[in-house]
Amino acid sequence: MNSLTVGARAIELDKDGFLVELSDWSFEVASALAAAEDIELSPEHWEILELLRNFYDEFQLSPATRPLIKYTALKLGPDKGNSLHLNRLFKGTPAKLAAKLAGLPKPTNCL
């Protein structure tokens, strides 16, 4: 089992680097997960992470790429709800990486 140290806490991660306990998520944990991926979270990132967490609250699952794009377009408009924008923010793997940083389970169709 992998772990991530945030402050004085050791946060358990699965073999793919996703949180074992979704309740361990916090802004600090998201920032530490992003740093491990060599990403500095901008307001644009936080907007998508919040959107993903809302999606999970509503549907109890992490969206694959197409539903993520459609949901983002619906909630934030077409300028942000497109693959170019999301790929730029999340290194070409928006569904998987954004879910990880948002503290959600890996989307079921992601390798």
C-alpha cells in the first residue's frame, strides 16, 4: 500500500495512487496529489475538481472522459467543457487524473 504524507498525516493510496478512503480528501491532500503529478493547481483546476466532486455526489461514480466533457460544458459552458481545455489542465488524461486529484475512485473504464 502506498501513502502520501500531508502535514503529520499519512494518507493511504491504492496501487494507482487514488485515495483508499474518500473521506481523507482535503484541499491540502489535493495539492499534495497534484504536486506528486508535477501539477500546480490553478483556479481552473480547482473549478474542475469541485465540479467532479459534485458529479460524484450526484451520481456516485467518477465520470469517464466523454461524460466529464459533457457535464463540464453543461455546468461551465463550452469554453471549458471541451477536450482541449481538460487535456491541457490534466496532462491528456482528464477523467483519470482529475478524479485522482478530486479524491474520487478511478473511473471504471480507465486503464
